[in-house]
Amino acid sequence: MKKIILILLILIILLLTSCTLFEKEKIYEPQIIWEYVLEHTMFQTSPSYYDGKVYVLTGKHFITLDALTGEELWSLQYSTSDSGLLSSMYPEIDVKRNTAYFSAGSRLYAVDLENEEFKYITDLNPLIITRGNSLIFRDGYSWENAITLYKDELYLPRDFSGTVVVCDPETGEVKRFYDLSEIGGSTAYLVRPELNMSSIRLTFEDDIMYVPTHYYVYALDINKQPEHSLKSINYDEVYLWRVSRESMLNIKGPLHLAHSQTLIVGDYVYLNSGTGGGRTYKLDKRTGELIWEKRGSDQTGMIYFNGKVIGGSYQSYEAKPSHKGLRALDAHTGEELWRSDFRASSGGMPVLYNGKIYSASEGIWYCVDAQTGKSLWSLTGSGYSRSKKTAVNEKDDILYFTFGGLNKVIAIKPE
């Protein structure tokens, strides 16, 4: 009888232990708060959050949603002649003016969020660029780029023209523009693919503007503003440095930075480039000098967490087996610390929130532990998802992103 009781006690202890272990290993499934179906969606649209509302572009409409319910509150239609693919990735919010900015085709739009109307619409074409004693008319478009508000000025990268346009946020007037094509006298992206600036985001620190393009990454001093009657600022008058794949590694070919963004940590610049033979680079932010490079990256933004730089990874078909995911490198040495199984969306920007990384990929939206890289949960949807940005509502602990072939905005409770 005592043996039976002892065996029963052992079984009970084992059962309780297994239940406890199961609870520890239980993977959380996020709570979907609401979904909003978009019509006429752009390829890479992403939401922005501000003051209880979510703002998103469709390629034809600027839409405002209630952040807690997903109910459409109001919308504005912009020119249907402006292709959805030529629109901003997401609206840039100006808290000071209660205004949202976006570009579509050749136009800059400012939306008065209080009065629910356009504040102004500025046609940016054509730009007039000085080239010695000659004048060049330069058309350009905003191909899925992000407008950046920095020190009360709007910065717009423009594909096809090799320029960054600076506008007054109050009036939309063009104040000046940076002519990156001056490096070779190019006239258009179709002629010079190195000027491809599609899907880029600018980074600013200490009045230095970092610009990634298809072939180069630039560091430009925005305080160097020579007076030109036509407002054109040539590259060689304001640059700190410019580097290319050839100058760093003596390897010809593009850097594939057109879908990337620089990450500034301390005295260094980090960036992910390319697919297949892509690399992660660490540069001295003052000189552009290469500190180290590691193969196997993908074209994504990067984040910094506890001494690690984290971004997309990619090993091409040459690797057996091939791999697409996220990876963390030691920010000091470049040593790989962990690698995840989920692919980071090309051109996407992983977001760090409460020690976890959230990012969209090809039909999957996932969450991994930023310290260990462990996969915590994922959502699977239909279609190809390249959401560029995850919007964060810290007050209500809600995340917003586009998903399911980019025809939905989804709000979730992450934990």
C-alpha cells in the first residue's frame, strides 16, 4: 500500500512539474483588436499613429482611423494621376502644427488634422539645378520614400532625380535642394541607376544628413548652405564623405542601399545592404572609414539593443541550405550572436518595443526576443507583405501594421 501511495505521489509531482514547464514554454498568441480593409492600396504603405488616431495612405486616399476601434473617421482624396507606387511609405506627423505630410508623384501634401482638410499642395516639378553656367530642369518623383521632419524643415528624397528637396513645413515652399547627381553629371535614374533612392529613409544626427542610395552612402552637413539664386546645393560643397562598395572593399558593383536606412550608434554608422552577397557595414561616422563588414545581410533597416545591431539576414542559393531571417551582431566586433528563422521584409524596418522585435515579412508578421532571437509568436496572412513601419501606441499598448498583401491595417495587443 505504501508503495502504491509513493508511486501516486511521484506521478502527481511529475504531472505538476510538466504542467509548470509547459506554462513556462507556452507561446503567447497576440490579440487582434481590429482590422481595416484598404482599397486601392499602395505596394508598401504603412500606418502612422498620433493622438488616438491611425493615419494611412492608399495611393488615392489619406485615411484617418480611430486607434481603439478601427472605425474610419474621415478621409481625403488626392490626385488620382499620382500613382500609388509613387507615394510616401507613411505620413510624417508634425505634432507642433497638428499636420501630416506625404508626397505623391511630384506633389507634396500637407493635411490639417484638426480641420480635416488639405493645408496646401505643392508641385515640386520641375526643379532647376545650376551646373556651371548652365541650367538643368530636373523632374523627379517620391518613389515609396519617407518624408523626414528635422529641425522644422521637411526633407524629401526624390527618385529619378538624385536630389533631396528641403521644404518649409508651414507653406510647402521649396527652400533648397541637394543635388547628389553632381558626382557625375547624371540626368536621371533611368540613365544612372546609382542614383536610385527608392524606399529610403534619411537619418539625421548633429546636423549631419546620412543618405543611402543604390551605389553610395553620403554624409552631408546641412549647415553648409551656400547661397545660390536657384537654391541648388551641389554635392561637393556640403559633403563630409561618400563611400561605395568599391571604395571600401575594392569590389565593383552596387551597395543595394536603396531599401535601407543608416543606424547611428555613438561614433559609428551601421547599415545593411543588398541581397545574396549583401553585407552589414560599420563605418566611422566622422570620416566614413570602414571599421568592419560582415557578409549575409539583407536590405532592411537596423535597430540597436544591449550592445547588438539587429537587421535582416540573407544567404543566397549558394549557401546550402539558403537562409532568410533576422540576425544580431556584436556592435563592437561584428560577431554573430543569434539568428532567427523569420525573414525580415526587404526594405522593412523592425521595431523594438518592450524588449521584443516586431517585423513583417512575406506573408508573416512575427515577434522575437531581442536578447536571444527566440521566436515568440507569428501571424500568418495572405499575400505579400512588405510593411515598412510598425506604429506604436504606448498609451494603450497597441501596435499597428499593414498585412495580408497590404490590403489591411491590423491592430494588436502585443502581450
